[in-house]
Amino acid sequence: MKAIGLILAGGQSDRLKELCDVRATAAMPVGSSYRAIDFTLSNMSNSGINKVAVITQYNSRSLHDHLSSAKWWDLGRKQGGLFVFTPFLSKDNSYWFRGTADSIYQNITFLKRSNEPYVIITGGDTIYKMDYQDIINYHIDKNADITIVCKDIKNTDMDPHDFGILECDENMRMTDFEEKPVDTPASTLASLGIYVIKRTLLIKLLETINAEDRYDFVRDIITRYRKKLKIFGYCFDGYWKTINSITNYFNANMDFLNRDVRNIFIKEKPYIETKPKDEPPAKYNSGAEVKNALIGSGSIINGYVSNSVLFRKVFASDGSSINKSIIMEGSTIGKDCNIEYAIIDKEVVISDGKNVIGQPDNPIVISKGTVL
């Protein structure tokens, strides 16, 4: 493949509140068995990109643990492979990453030592399946400097104020760009934060803006150079969901209960891969009743579960009822509990007889390790 991949997985997410107090957004559990970054890593590998760098910063321990072996995404190679970069502090550089562009600039040696002509830049906190080869071919056909993958969010539940909005002419060349507009935008083309750019051009732009103390990829490259560079939009019409808020995270997991959505990732080749755990299948005891739910390996179910996503090693006691909820790894639900519209983080213990009930548009969150 004639491209390398850069996955920006270092940002904090205040909108995910306590769920990201101790983990990176890219490490968020999704769909009973995945981490968010699995989707981007699998897309890279499935598109033939065998040299990928993940740039991390905040709360990255669990993410590093997940990435400790690259073989699950077919990136365990002598040539190329998976690279994980963190802020490098020295006597010449005492800064953590000051922005998205700065995080790439501080690892510019990776770009300079590579030979591939193109770079795919993307985040690690979105759920989708995409063939990046199609975008590179489009980029070449358009003779573009930068290609931005976008989605028409008209008639969707996606809020344009959460995205960069492109305005394009009839040839899909970008004429203007506004990041997270305050007012109603003139266009409904939302940037998905996925970019294709020539490697040599990226190096030049990073060196230019760094000399001017500019550190943000969107603001200081996309917006600032929108008139000077040939920037094109590439429309993507497949399933795409970001997990940048509590509500979006909850809805993304609930989407996996939809067979059509789930099959995109687990039934249709190429598949989305993850780091497996060697545990026994879920066990359903005589009192268990399960309807439309995903249950992770090693779980033991004694009560009622419906329309919910349970991860590994969850224990649901007799008389418990779990509905429209997400229960993460190693949590225990006591006897005669009622859990509804809730996100229960890892290693939580809900004592007997407790009710944990949120709202459909505002699920309640129980922090990791809580004993309730």
C-alpha cells in the first residue's frame, strides 16, 4: 500500500465525563467485545496499510495494554507494523502535545523515515468501516493537496455544531470550512476527521506552522490554507458514529443490537478485529431470560437481560433486571436489582435491591470501581 496511517488517539474528552477519567476515548469498550480503536486499526489493515502509528497522550495505560501486540490487526511485521508514540520530553523539548498538528510534528521523524507517498490521518474514537484505498484513488484522480472525508448529515441525528462543516463546489472542491459553527451552517457536509495528504506536503506544512507557533491541524492547516490548497471532499454514506459524548457512546452501543448494523462489522468481510480474551462462553443459568442482548465471554446470567450490551465477566444475580443498559467488564449486579438506561463502568458492584435508572436521552453513569 502506498500510504502510512496516523491515528490521533491522545485527546481528552470532557463530554464523556467519568468514563474517560482513567482511559483514553480510543480505549472505550464498544459492542460487547471491541475497543473503539479496533475499527480504525482494522480499516487500516483491511485497506492494505501495513505501517500505522498511534499517537497517544492522556490516560493511555489501558490503550497501550490493548496495543501491546499488533498481530490481531495483522500489523505484527518486520517491515512496517504498528508504532505507538507518546510525548517525548527532553532538554530540547519540554512540551506535551499542544495540539493535533503538534502531536504529528513531534513525531515528524516517523514521516521523514517513511517512503510511502501518502498519509491517512484519522482519529481513534469513531465506529465505521471504510476502504481507505478508495479515498486515495479519489485523491489522486482529483490531483488534490488534501482530501477530507465528509458525510451529508441532513436528515440525521448528527449535530452540525459538533463538526467541521465544508462548503464545496460542483466538483467537490472545498470553497470554505467552518469548525463547529455557532450559527446554522450554510452546508450539511460534515468533516469526519479523516484526511489524505501527500507525505512531503504534510512535512512542509507542519514545519511551516510550527515555526509560527501554530499547533492545530484543523485550524492552522485546513482552515488557514483553505483558499491556497486544493482541498476536496469525499462523501461517505456508510454507517458512522462518533463516541464523543455520553449520549453518543450509549447510542453507538445500542446500535450493535441492530442486526443490520452489527453484521457490517462481524458478518461482512473484511471483518473488524480485536484483541481476544481466552475465556469460556457466557453461562445462562436456569433463571436467566435474555432478549436482544449482547453478552460478553465469561459472564454469568441468572436474571433478566433485554436490549442491553454486557461485556466480559459480568455477573447478574437472581431476580435482577437489566434493560437498555451497558454493563462493562467485571461488574456485579446483585439480587433483585433494577438497571435501566444506565452505563455501569468496570468492576462496579451494585448491592442487592438497588435501582439504577436513568433517562432515554440521559443515561445514568456509575464510575469504575463504585460499590453502590
